[in-house]
Amino acid sequence: MDHPEDREMFSATGIAHLVAISGLHITLFAMLAGKLFGALWRRSTRLCLRVPAPLAGSAFGLLFAVLYGLVAGWGVPAQRTVFMLFALFVGQVRGGMQSSWDTFFLALFLTLAFDSWAVLDAGFILSFGAVVVLIFITQGHYHFIKPKHEFIANAVKAQYTVTIGLILPCAMLFNQQSLISPLANALSIPWMSFVSTPLALIGGLTQQPVLLSLAGDSLSLQRDWLVYFNELSWATLPIHNQPWWVNGLVGLGCLILILPRGLIPRWAGVTLIALLVLPPPRPEHHDFWMTLMDVGQGTAIGIQTQNHLLIYDAGPAFNARADSARRVVLPWMAAHGYRRADMFMLSHDDADHSGGAPLLLQKAPPVQFASSIDKQHSLNQLAQTLKSDIAQCHKLKPWTWDGVTFTPIRLDTPAHSNRKLLAKNNQSCVLKVSNTNHSVLLTGDIEAISEMALLTQHGANALRSRVLIVPHHGSKTSSTMPFLQAVRPEYALIQAGWDNQFGHPHRAVIERYEAMGVQWFSTAQNGAMKWRFNHLNFQPDVDDAHALRRRYWHMHESGAKGR
């Protein structure tokens, strides 16, 4: 159950906390271990005279919880649970009254003292956030259901409270809200707590293959119903990023829904939470926005118009977990309210450009998939299977979206062409995007021979652009002087990894741009960059991660500085 697809399913069905490490499991088994040890302790009069059996049982239960947490990986939820159990033990030793808030804040202090970076972990927010709302609701002493059904009432109240309380964190962290979560948790919490986990622990401790096999079968059965839930079209509600003031109002709405009935009308809370579905910002007609995503050594670019989206390349994929589509492109699309792109243009089949392409095609099949690859290539076959139209980018004709012109700079390569010109780098899709005052030239990994061929076939006017995505990440084999003199860029943007093995961008190339007075920016120093091109303003608006995230924990580990 450690496959990325499974983790996405757990997140979509709202049970990720159970699979990662559930505080309920630690508490449950620590309590059982403590009770058992306490019962054994009572059998010795001498031991009981030295240390009371309840205190000895609590100490052993705490030790068991620490061992359980270490075996489970000592994640933030496990730390929170162990430290809360420790706080309860301290209260038992001290005697007297100790409120739930005392326990909570002591556990919070110990967690941060142990690992001050825990605040950057999503598990910290979700784990402590869930405990906060549960304490808040239980300290309020009001009834969600009639008292005669106290056990069911408490279970329903707890699930309701956690679901409402975590709406905002889930929206901000994962850009989604699981609608099936209450049902999935109602089935999964008791199943994992009283069936799967006990079978696995007892089977492991007693070395009984039968019990371990039953534990595996129970998890397989659970996976079956989770797969069913995950495939429901309405199971997960996508939520795009909202401005801070909307998030603040949504948080207020969540608070209203978990306050005692009668203080503030419930409809007010529902209305405020509904602000999450406000439409995301989009460019005006004739305007376009371009985002250079930070995918390390590779290319992934999003171009937005008023009603359309183009994704240019999908970055590298080092393995199933480190896939740029999974980690960067798809989350970026979700954060901006896109389920799929109108066009996914793959410049060429090179690992740092096409690594994320298969997953992007599978998870968000575009309306059209354009590329320079052969028609029989596996990516084209996949796109056709997923009902996307396929096209050869060197045969595309210019088109217009929302007043913005997209002009493919087609490369004509007859059969007798130089073999180097037929190489996949030089076959990269080149695309010009323009409106009244702005133009951007996307170039893939074209090299000198391709630059000369494009200049010869189309002329300088067709290539001229104010913004140039630097060819081949700034390789010394590209950005020839005749090409730059034809394009005459004012801004040069480089997508490259910090201290990458290829030495991109090459110093000689940077000096060439600087000699021409071109301002250059690199994702290695600036992180992700968003450029907004307003057709009424000559100066583009630029945001970059380096400027927006000025905190010491956001600084690059190698001390890179933006320019």
C-alpha cells in the first residue's frame, strides 16, 4: 500500500491519516498494554507498595507507545500522540486536575522542541488541527444527537467535527475535499483499529503466518471498498487556491458549524464555506499568463488565456514518486482550477521534458496532444486511448484563443536533411504566443543547426519576440548570435536545475545575453515564475517564488540568490 496511486486514493477518500499512522491505534494499544501490565503488577504486593499499579501500567503503556511510534516511522501524528500520552502520564504523576488543553499544549510544545521544522509538515497541521476541534467540541458539552444514543452520538459528532474542521486545511494543502470521507472513515476506522492492526501486531509478535495472512486479506478487502469510493465521480470536490480573505471567511464558516446550535445560524456557516467555489482568477480577453514551473533540470510551462490552458512539456520523472506531473504540474493545475488542458504540447521526447507526460495524460487527458514524436509512439497511442486528439506540432496551423495568437514555428525537414537536424532536440516544437504588446517564444531544446534552419525558413520577423524561453536550458550548443539578433528578446527565461550536472546555463551563453542588454532570469535562482502579459500595458507583471517566499526556511539549500 505504498504506491503513489494508493496514497492518492487514501487522500481522495479522506483516510490518509489512518494509513500513515493513526493516533487512535497508538492510544488503543498503549492502553491495552498498560492495562495488561498493570494487572500483572497487581499480582506482586511488594511492587504495588513501591509503585501503584495504575501508575506502573501507565508508564509501560507510554513505553509501548514510544516503541510503536518509532516502528511506525515517528511521523508528526505519531509524535503528537506519544507526547499527549506523556502529558497525561505527567498529570497522573502530579495528581490533581489537568484539562485537555493542558495536555494539548504540552504535547505541542514537546513536538516543536523535538522538531522545530514540524510546522512545515502537512501532518502537523492536520493532526493537531483535528485534535483542536475535537477538544473544542468535547469541552463544549453540547449534544449533537440525543443523549440516549451516547456512543453513536459521540462517534458521529467526532467525525462531523473533524470533517468540518479540516475543510480549510485540506483545501489549502491538497486542493480538494473528500465528500465520501465520513462514510470511508466510518468503515475504515473500526476496521483498521479492531481488525487489521490487531491481526498484524499479534501475528508479528507471535510469528503466526495465518494471522498475518488474515491481516493482509482484511487490508485487501478494505482496499476494494476504497477503490469503489474513489471511482465515484462525486467522491472528491476539487478546490482551487483562494485569496487569504476568502480562506479567512471559510475558516469562520467552519467555526460557526461546530459551535453549539443556536449561537449563529448554520446557514451563515454554510454560506461562508461555499466561498471556496468562487471562480479562480483568469486573464482578461486578449491577455495571457505564463508560469514557468520549478521542476529542476527540465521544462514545464503553463500558458493561460481567459478560457483556455496550454501545457508545454511536463518536466522529468526520476521515479514513481519523483514525477514532475505528480509533484508539480497536476498540483499546479488543481490550484488554478483546471481539470485538464485544452492542449498539451510536448516539445520532444527527452527525459527532462517528457518524463511527466504519461502520468499527465492519464490523470488529466488534454483535449489535444501535440508533439514532435512519431505517430506510433507510445505517448500518442496513450493519448488516443484516452480520447485526446493527437497532432504533429510541425503541421499545426496558427490559432487564436480569447484574442491571443498561438503561432507554431514549423520546421521543414525534407528526407535529405542533415542527420543532426533530424535529432529529437532539433525537432522540438517551437511556439510563439502573442497579443498586442507582448510575445513569447518557446523553443524546447533546439540547437544551433535548428536555430539557423528556422531563421532561414521563416525569417527574423516571424521569430522576433520580447520574451525568449532560452533554448536547451542555456546549453552552449544553442542561443547562437544570429538567432538572438533575429529574436531580439528583452527578457530571457531559463528553466534549469540548481548546480545541475550539465552546467546549464553555460557562462558563455549568459555573457552573450548580457552583451545584448537582455535581462535573464532562471528558475534555479528564482524558483517558479509567473509572467502576466496585459495587452494594454507594455510592461509585463512578474511574480517569482524567491520574491514571494522570503522566509529563511524557503531559501535554497545551496544559498542561491535570485536576480
